[in-house]
Amino acid sequence: MRLAEMESRTVFFGGKDRPVLDLADSWAGHVLRFIREGSSTDVEACWGAHDYVPALIIRDALQRGLPDPTSPPAFIDITDQMFRSFTQPDEHADLRLVDHDHPHDEWWCRRIPKAGPIAAELQQLYQRPHARRGR
């Protein structure tokens, strides 16, 4: 799909119709920030797990706005590839400790950062004894 064909597409998200291209831009911005902060030593300035989940929800909304969800346009696929490069499968369902209500059905919702502040925060959450009881 061409970029020009996406210009008029919108998806209902956050209480209003949003341009799909804005969602694609937001997804890319989040992914780039996560990659950049993955090697940051200034953890206080970095986003955490509670910032990571909204990015996944943005990707959910973006998916709903695609004419063919099985074949995203190249400009989205590139961001998805970058996302895959710094994440790994969420083998322990750590994200469910942060967001119980999100369905976590799509592939991006079953991936967590390999390293960095978000990965460390998710690891800390998973290691809490009360967090594992329901597993």
C-alpha cells in the first residue's frame, strides 16, 4: 500500500477518529525512543513499563486502521522490524503484571525489551513473590 492511500484512513482511538499516519508516526517515535533508551545509563529520564504498554496499544489501533492487517505497508513494517530487533518473546507474560486488562493477542504484545530500563523493571515485577502466585 502506498503512503498516499493511507492519508485519508482514520481509526477510532482515544475517544476520537485519528489519522492512521499519525498513529504510525507515534508508533515509530515510541520505538525509536525505546531503542535509544535501551542503552541509556540515565534511568531516571527513561520511560518505564507503564510507558511501554501504551505504545503497544497505539500499535493495536494502528493495526485496526490498516486495509490489510496481514501485510502492513513498508513504512510500518520497518518500524515493526526495529521493534523486533530490540525485543524478545515475553516468556513469563511479564506484561500482564503491568496491564491486566489488555488482551495481549497480537505479536507485539507478546514481546518485551531484551535490555534496558523497561526490561529491568519488568524483571523486578516478575521476581516479586506475589506477582507469580497466580501463574
